[in-house]
Amino acid sequence: MKTLVAYYSQTGNTEKVARAIYEEASRDHEAYLEKIEDITADTLNEYDLVFLGSACHSSDLATPVKEVLDAISDSPKFKLAGFFTHATSSGGFNKWASKCVLSFQEASRVKKITFIGYYNCQGVPAPLIQEFIKSEVFGDSLADWEGYFEEVRKHPSLEDLQKAREFARRTISHA
Ligand SMILES: Cc1cc2nc3c(=O)[nH]c(=O)nc-3n(C[C@H](O)[C@H](O)[C@H](O)COP(=O)(O)O)c2cc1C
């Protein structure tokens, strides 16, 4: 099975997850790893299975990933799996990251793509975003912010990457 792992990553978190998925896919299959900037929607048609990954921006998949999803032609031959990293703690996921899931699901429905599933984990936010989260999400409650940041700064963790590998294995066995 010819597999592509394509991803958008601004600060490296999603790239770590992409590499873990790629390493797992490479074990028994012909697998390729590409940045989203280096492919087009047409590129995806060369593969049987595509893992498409994104950093979460503005509660949704990043624009370059949405553009590729939008440009996929109807009923492609490849199957799709998604992954993304985000900076929410558990209570904030619905508000700040769940559109990523909806965007994968909606594109798959509209384009009649076989969507196998998705993986997500936290990724430490870049300094500018830290300031935004501190004021907008925690309202400058320092203790809550510190508790949140102490946790999120460890991600993606080795456990997250192991789970990404397991996701890749499960996905490949269903594809
Ligand atoms: C411009 C920008 C907007 C972001 N918006 C969100 C957001 O709405 N929700 C969220 O959970 N994380 C948000 N984040 C945090 C990133 O999704 C998170 O840190 C992710 O792991 C970054 O992945 P990367 O290192 O692959 O770029 C944002 C980050 C940036 C830079």
C-alpha cells in the first residue's frame, strides 16, 4: 500500500507526530513524508492512503491544509486519515479545536472520501500564542495559567508519539 504523510507545521509539533506516523507506515509499506507546501491536491491521487496533518489555527485546520482538502476532486481513490496538534486543555477542546475534526469530516462527506479516522494531541503553543491563551482563556488567573502551561509544555510527549504510531498501525490495518 502506497502511503503519504503530508502535514502543515509552523513550530514543529505536528511534524513530530507526522514523523512518528511515517516511521510506523514505513515498516511494512511504501511510505512518503511531505510538507503541505510541497504537494497539491493532485499529488494525493498517487497514493492509496493519505495521512493529512495540521497544526490547529483559529480553532480549525490551518489554511494550507483546508486549501488542499477543498481542492480534492470527488470520489478520489485514496483513503484519508487526519491528525492535528492543538494547545487546548481538555475543557477547551470543543471551543478551541473541535472544528479540526469537523473540517476533516465535512470535506470527506462532500468529496466522498473514505475517511478512516483521526488522531490529535496537545502541542506546546508558540510564545505569541501563549500570551493570547493566558489573557483570553485564563483571564490572567496566574495559577490556572501556570497549571495549564506546566502540562501543555510537555507535548507532544513520547506517549503522544507512541499513540500516533498505534493510530497509524490501526489505520493501515483498516485501509
Ligand atoms: C496562529 C496560531 C493560532 C493558533 N490557534 C489555536 C487554536 O485556535 N486552538 C488551539 O488549540 N491551538 C491553537 N494554536 C496552537 C497550536 O495549534 C499548537 O501549539 C500546535 O501544536 C502547533 O503546531 P506546530 O508546532 O506543528 O505548528 C495556534 C497557534 C498559532 C501559531
